[in-house]
Amino acid sequence: MVMVRRSNRVVTGAHYGLRDWLAQRVTAVLMALYTVFVITFTILRHPVDYDDIRLLFDNQWMQIASLLFFFALCWHAWVGVRNVLMDYVHPMAARLTIQIMVITALLFYFAWFVYILWG
């Protein structure tokens, strides 16, 4: 006779696991590289006024790098906040409401950044 044992454990969350871990690492590396570049530029070029900084950000490659940096920042923030909410906010309605608020804020900040960069 074979006995089958059933588990009564409750499985919660979406189990993103490796994908979230990898997203956090890739976005962190992108942000670190951008930050190192900007710090190196600041040390080597000694920008003293608005026009010096403006010259750097008028270059299309710098605008694209900045856009990638900010996209990575938003994605990094979303993954981190979503995982914290899944772990610590258990009522589904509250978690969904906060997630929608975070997504809305991140989209607003991204659109604002694009406007500042190319506006």
C-alpha cells in the first residue's frame, strides 16, 4: 500500500526569482557605470557653470545614456518595491492599490525625465 502525503502549505507571490535577481543586478551595473562616467567627467572636466553641463547633455549619446540610466533606475525601483509589497502587504486590495500608485509615479517620473532631457 502506497501512502500519499498532501501538503497544506499556502503558496503566495508570483515566484519571479531568478528573473528579479538578474534584473536587479543588470540595472545596478548599468546605473553604476553611468554614475562612474558622470563622476569621472566631473573630476576631469571641472564644469563650473550651467553651460558646461548643458554642453554634455546636448550630445545625443549622453541623452541616450541618461535615458537608459533612468529607465534602469525605474525598473530597479519597481522590482524592489514590488517584491517588498508582495512580502509585507498581504491584503490584495491594499497591495494592488500601492502597486498602481508606484507604477503611476514611475511612469510620471519617466515622462518628466524625457521632457527635461529633450524638451
